[in-house]
Amino acid sequence: SCSCKIGPSILNGDLSCLGDECKRMMDAGADYLHLDVMDGHFVPNITFGATMVKWLRKKQPGVFFDLHMMVSEPEKWVDEMADAGANQYTFHLEATENPRDLIKQIRNRGMKVGIGIKPGTPVEKVLPYVSDVDMVLIMTVEPGFGGQKFMADMMPKVKHLRRNHPGLDIEVDGGVGLSTIATAAEAGANMIVSGSAVVKSPDPKSVITQLREITEK
Ligand code: DX5
Ligand code: ZN
């Protein structure tokens, strides 16, 4: 059992009406919004940047924005994203040479710090930074696209982190839906990103409610 938070990823929603999609997710009972920023370089896809975040912030003044920065130079966008109203800045460990400076840079701008690792990156690589961040993101698909299959073999990473850091926020992202959320929650994840499972459903409220119920069992 966990007090999990559910954060829809709107990547697979209708990006031409992103504001409406965010509202639809919040009306459906989402706890926060997971915003996937891609630069076409760190990942083979492009989504949106700080201007979009700024306009979404105007429409959703009180919602926690968790920015998943799938970009090659995460140092570059800290100021823009802070100005745009981001609450948490999650960068990829693989994308920076100097995680410590980046963590400080993010904190100095008043945002929470998340650090993410791709499926091929061992959890050991992130351990030196865990006590300095608010959240660790364990990717359960290769970053770049929604709608991929959940990699259950990433759960040992989540378990390892949870055993050693009871109070840490641990997020899983990729392929999480009604049939996989139990595995993630049991491993110790407490921030659950769910994209297609929620956004593509005609009844997102029922999906979010069911997701939450499964984690409460
Ligand atoms: C993948 C993104 C995820 C993704 C989740 O690169 O970081 O946030 O959109 O979508 P689903 O739940 O469909 O895998
Ligand atoms: Zn993501």
C-alpha cells in the first residue's frame, strides 16, 4: 500500500489543444502533470519548450508541473523553465557532465530537483546524488515516445532505492497502466506517470480512480 500520486503525461494527447488536455486530466482527478520536454537530440522526438509551459501555467495556476527534460543540455533551460512556472525540473543523468552544479542551479531557482535514468543506466550511477535531490525517475521505457511496453525488469532499481531511501520520491514513467501499476507500486514507486492509458481513454476519470485504487490495496 502506498500514498501514490498519479501524474498523467499529456504527450499522447491532442497537442494542438494542450491546455484543454491538461484541464481534462485535472478534472479527471490527476494529482500533478508530467510535462515531457524533448529536443530531438537527446531523444528522437520533439515536443515543446518553455513558451508552452508558460501558457499552460496561466491556465493551471495551482497545479504541480513536473518537467521531464529529455534534452541534451539540461543546464540551458533551467532559468526559462523556472520563469515559465515549473515546480520540478527532472533532468537526465546521461545528459550532463556535472550533475552537482545542475542540482544547485535548479535549487537556486526555487524548483524541486528530479534526476532520471534511462533503462540502460544502472541505478548505482544515481546513488551519489540521491540525498541531494527530491525525486529519482526510473524510466520503464526508452524515452522518446508514449505507448511503449512497461519494462518490469527495471523494478530492482526502484526496490533498491526504496530500501535505502524511505522518504525519497520515486517516479516511474513509461507503459504504466491498469495492468502494470501494481508492479511499480509494490516495488516502491510513489509518483506514477501514466500517459496513453489515461489520455487515450474515453473515461480518464475512471482510469485514474482505478489506478489509485490498485495502489491502495
Ligand atoms: C516517454 C515519456 C513518457 C511517456 C509516457 O519518453 O517520458 O512520459 O509519454 O507515456 P506512456 O504511459 O504511454 O508510456
Ligand atoms: Zn516522461
